[in-house]
Amino acid sequence: MVKRSFIYILLGVGSFLASGCQTAAPTAIQEPTQKYQAQNVVLVVLDGVRYSDSWGDTTFTNIPSMAQELAPQGTFYDHFFNLGSTLTNPGHVALTTGHYQKLNNHGQELPAFPSVFHYYLQQTGRPKTDAWIITSKDKLEILARTLSTDSAAAFAPSTNSGNNGLGTGYRDDKTTIAVAKDILSQYTPRLVLLNLREPDTEAHHQNWLGYIRAIQQSDQRVLDFWNWLQQHPHYKNNTTLLITNDHGRHRGKRFADHGDGCQGCRHISLLALGPDVKAGLLETRKRSQVDVAATIAELLGIRFPIRDGEPLLEMFK
């Protein structure tokens, strides 16, 4: 009954056009507002999935697992946006640092600010193997580093990106999922980012059928990964899973590319699951990528000194 009512509500929600590229003024975060049951946070980024080909299609043809199995268990944000540079590296940097930054998209420029991963390791004193950046795209290894002179910059998370790190090329998502399971089983980290690149890559190849198939495969992989977490003794019933995108794509037949301020590039999605997250909630207030890092900090009890976003407190019980 929860599944059906959630889907019916979602069918009635229209699309929302993001305007401008401005972010909120940087704010010094206070102490986390409460103590959460979740002890672990996993952020999954489905690279380059266009909203109209996923949640914006009211039949949910390409994302049946997320829409019918996972969404009723958690909170879905229909009005979620990338309000910065709609490219892979800037999108991931916004998600992890809480800041929109224009930077090189080929792994040749580092984030200007420490990420929530840096602050987590600094403040907890945990080893670097307690926080991981695991990505199909090698260029995303930059997320573990920063140009900042903040003391947190010295606390870099562990990485496993591409074939063998920056400059070694992309790997397939099936391998990335397998690597992630091995890392989580061996080190049981509390904070993880997982990037799945195949929807974006297939679209850039102008392969429409391959792009759609990659979305469908990503949808199934996310469900399988969530079920795996719920069967793992370290992660069962105490893990928050955040599923989002780095950017969308141009509208209509221009699906192969992205990178400007059009609605297709900016409008993305966020689905949250976990023991503290309200079940079956469709959240329609406008939120954006920079709110994700602040939310992770809130969940893990981390002080996040300067950021543009605010914790997504409305999704918690």
C-alpha cells in the first residue's frame, strides 16, 4: 500500500525549473542537531542520468527498482538540482565539499575546499581506510585532495578510482560494485562515495539504447547494493544510503551532451534511505547538491566549518 500511494503522489508532481546559479551565503555550521541511529553513510552518484529519462518519466520504465522497491522505504526529492557547473568533477565536488566550484573536468584541478571526508577523518581520528572514494571514473580521484590550507586537508580519504587511479582510464560499473563490496567487507568504512559512470559514457557515445540500458542496469545495481548492505552485519539497519546524480543532460535529442544551465542539465534527483529517514515521503521543497555534504556531516556528528548548503533535516524522523 505504501508503494502504490507513493507512486500515485509522485505521478501528480510536475517538473520544476531551476533558475540561476547562485548559492546561499557560506554559513558556519552549528553542532549536529541530534544523535542519529545511522552509523554509516554511503553516497551513490549515478553519473549523467537525465531526470526525464528516470524519475520524470511517470511510468518509471527505466528505474522500476528505485521507484517501486526503494522509494517507499525512504524520502525522495523531486525538486533537486545542480545549481553550479553541470559537469562530472564540479558536480561531485559540490556533493562532497558543499561548495559550487568551476574547475577543470579532466582531473587536472583540485577542489578549493576540504570535503566532508576530510573533516570526518580529522575530527574522529579514524584511519584513512574509514572513508573511501570508489569511482568508475579515474578522474574523480581528485575528490580525496584539496588546494585548501585548512588543517583538515591533511586527512585524505582512501581511493580506488578507474583502472588504477588518476590517468589510468575508466572501468566498468560491474567491476566498481565488486570492488566496493570487497572494500566494505575488508575495512567496514563509515563513509563511502560510489560513482557509477556508464549512463554518462553511453550517452556521450550517442548510443541512445546503450544509455537507456545503462540507466536500467544502474537501477538494478543500486537495489542489489542496498540489499547487500542490509545483509552485512556491519551495515544492516544502521546505514544511510543517498542516491543522486552529478548532472543531467541537454533536453530532447541533444541527450549526448551536458554542461550548461538548461533544465535538462540542472534538474537531477535525490533518494535517501536509512533508519532515521522518513519512509514513503515525497519532499517537494527545492534543494540542491551543496546540501548533501552538510547532511552527511549532520548524520555523522561532524562539524562542517564553512559550506553553502544546509542539512536536509526535513527528511529525518
